[in-house]
Amino acid sequence: MSNFGVMMPFAQDLSGRIVGIQEVERGNHCNCVCLACKTPVTARKASVNQWHFGHRTDKASTESECYFSPVTAIALVLRQQLSTLTSLTLGPRKYENLTWQIDSCIEGVMVDGYTITSDKRLIVFEIPFANEAYQDLDEICNRIDAVVSIDTHGMATALYATQAKNVMYTSEEILSQLLEHWEEWVVITETSEPDPIEQSKLERSCLGAQEMMETVTQGVAPNPLECQVTEHPPADSQGLCRSCHSRLGTRGKGLLCDPCVNQQVGIKFINLTEMIKHYRQY
């Protein structure tokens, strides 16, 4: 908690819903438990100090130390609130009538959440807890159309790394913050096959370049109006991970591979966003 300027802002009520401190009664009448250790908490809503939940000292079950993190709270809140979305815009596409599964398996692989769109696209969401790395989805990558990686560490830092008094959000407001700062806290990785029309354009372009090279080899000057050359991408953008230079990149639009992300996020880089920013410079 030393990295954040907020104490415990969320807890779980008797119905199982995650609630913010401003949504409950003061004191033990809040009837809530800690999100981390599931033991009773009290709502401390004094006029001087920051409002927060605290472990109840009158319960023997709360005597052991509990390591609560706003990152884990945000991850749990998003699991609760994402399933309320019936529509979502990802890049140029807007999807309607979404159906959600949270903390579910896809062919034996556990994922934080996924949604199936009306056109049967499978979109997986990564919502890591405080001490978790991003998931290894290699086994099911052929089933997934896109992966949406939410930077919960970046969200917690932006929303709670402050000493401001009474920093409070409801569960609904946490989701609203995510949607408002979507470009900043979300990385979308497309894993589906390329669009057939775009693939056809690429093949025709490559064929034109090949014909031009054959013409040059035969000593005949090409007519620039008859063929068009597509420039080859630089050597460092051939699909290999910018970190290890040996595996195919699957994160950050092909910039990084899953093993490198899992090894470095939370250790070398505070979150996935910072790691992507770093390797984009090279």
C-alpha cells in the first residue's frame, strides 16, 4: 500500500457486490468484508481523515495481517462491471448484444473474462491482479479473435497514487474511468486471420513487385505507370519480439511476445503500457 495514497476504498457487501466506501453506512453497520481476506471490515467515515474500510478489531478472524491492494480491487471491480456492458467499441468496430463470461475456461485454459459478439467473434479480456502477470494464451490463440489487455496497475497508479483527501469512486465510476481513458490503459491485440479483401490486395501488390524485379533482371526498364512497388518493412518489424528478437510478437500490435511480457511486467516495468512505450523507441 505504500505506493498508493489511498486506503481500502472498496469492500464486498452481503449480496456479494463490490461497493465503494461512500455507498454504505458508517461503522460496522456496513456489513461488508475485505476483498482480499474476506474477513469483516468497518466503514471509517470520519470528518478529518480519508474515508476507508478497515479490518474490524473486535473480530478474532481479522487479527492476521492482510495485504490489500487497489490494483486487486480494480481488477475485481472490472470483473463485476464489464459484464454489464451490452456494447463496446474496439478500434473501428462497434459490437452490440455482447454476452460475457468472467473467470471461465476456454478449452481448458482459464481466462479472466471473454465476450462473444453477435458476429461470433471471441474477444478475451486480461484483467490482472496485483501480483499476477498477463496470461499465456498460446494454446487457444487460434480460437481467439482479439485480446484486450487492461493495465490495472496503471489504473491504480493514476486513480489512487495521490495524497488527496477522500479519493472515492463507485464501481460504476471505475468502469467509466476505464472507458474514458481506454486508449491509455488498454492494449488490443488482434489474433484473427487477415481480412480476405485486404489479403488479396497484399498478394496483388507482392505479385506486381515480383514482376517488376523480373523486368529489371531482363534489362528492360519498367514503366512506372504499369507496376507499383511495395516497400519492404525494416528488419526489426518482421514480426519478431523487440525484446528477445527470437519469438513472434503477439502483444502491442506485434511488438512483444507473451513470455517477455510475463517476465518483465511487474519487475522491470510497472505495467504493460510502460513496457510497450519503452520498446517502441527502438
